[in-house]
Amino acid sequence: MSISIARALWTYRGFILGSVKREFQSRYRNSLLGAAWTVLQPLAMITVYTVVFSELMRTRLAGMDGPYAYSVYLCAGLLTWGLFGEILQRGQTVFLDNGNMIKKLNFPRICLPAITVINALVNFSITFSIFLVFLLLTHSFPGWVFLYALPVLLVQVAFATGLGIIAGVLNVFFRDVGQFVNILLQFWFWFTPIVYSTATLPKSVQPLIKLNPMTPLANAYQGIFVYRQEPDWHAVWPVAVLGAGLCLIALLLFRRRAGEIVDEL
């Protein structure tokens, strides 16, 4: 199954990359600032959170004494969440949003989630590049430890993609799924240690936060960019297994319901 899907994606790679390019261009075609909005939106959020929480959290985050430490901590968490949230949110509407294309064109439907993920990664790469420039300018770049972010990113993308495809398929048949995902993400964000550190929470709450699959991923990025240390792989590998399992379930669900999706749309 995975081989046939990989072959289909490779065969239609021109269609996928062309769709990614067209969507990126159309998003900013009539905008004066163009792709700069991709940077300005997360930058505005980071600025607000930094101004509101920096003085409060600076004294509560152990080992973070530098003037930019909390900003780096916050950026690492928000960038992590931004990529996860975009893949999941766009994934749960990907078949509904492209209903006309599905009905009129003959192509492997699995290309649509692939386009969604690549678009999210393009947006992430833009904001992440700005983040790296900020690290270099403030002398906060972690050095070779930075390379540990790559496997963490792969785990994160797999986890988000599996959830996104599952939500996308279910949302075709049960439209309440989309509303539920949007509400879930709002609560999920605050149950993930992005603005705060798990250590600042009451001990009775900390075990619950650690059950959140996004917690070890956010901690991994923060550990790399703030503390310049290797991620806790013992905490990351269960999320990797979960992500692989979700991707497998997503592909099985998609294969079984692909024909019904066209009829339902």
C-alpha cells in the first residue's frame, strides 16, 4: 500500500508542486506586502506574548538568564505549534475545499494532503528562516545541536499529517468534526508548554501535561534552541510511534473511503 501511494505521489509530483506554487502565488497575488504576511502574522503574535509574559516568565524558567532567552523559548514553541496547527486545520478541510477538483479531475486523491503538508512546510520554512536570522543576530544560535531539530521535525510532520488525513476523511461524512478540531486546537494550545514551562505548574498538573503528545516535541525544540541540548529521545520516540500509527490508520481509512468521498461531495 505504502509503495503504491509513494509511486502515485512521485508520478504526480509535477501536479503537486504546481499546485503548491499556484496556491502560494494566489494567496498573496492582490496583497501589497505579499509573502511578508507569512512573517508578520507570527511575528505579531510572538511580540504580544513576549511583551505580556517575558517579565513574568523570565524569573520562572530555570537556566534562562539572557535578555532574549524567553523570546527564543517562545519562538521555538510557537513555530512548533504553528506548523502542527496549520497541517491539522488545513488537513481536516482539504477534501471539502477541493470538492470541485475531485469531481472534475482524475488524479490520486492522496495528492491533496501532500499539497497541504508541503504548503505548510513552505510557510514554516519562511518563518523559521527569520527565526534563525534572529538567533544569529542575538548570538543565540545553538551550534551543531541545531541538527537535532530535523528528526524532531519529521516526527512532528508525521504526527500532524496522520491526524490531518483522519480528520479530513471523517469531516467529509461528519461535518461536526471540523468544528470539533477547531475547538480542540484552542484548548490543546494552552495544554502545551509553549508560553509557560511545565516546571512552573503545580505538581498535580504536570503528569497530565506530559501526556500531551505535543509536549515532548515542544520541549525538544525549546531544549535545542534555548538550552542547546539534545532532545530527550525517550520522550520523543513514543510520539514517533504514535505518528507512524496515525499515518497508517489514515492511509487505511483513506483507501477504504476514497470512492465514497467523491459521492459524498
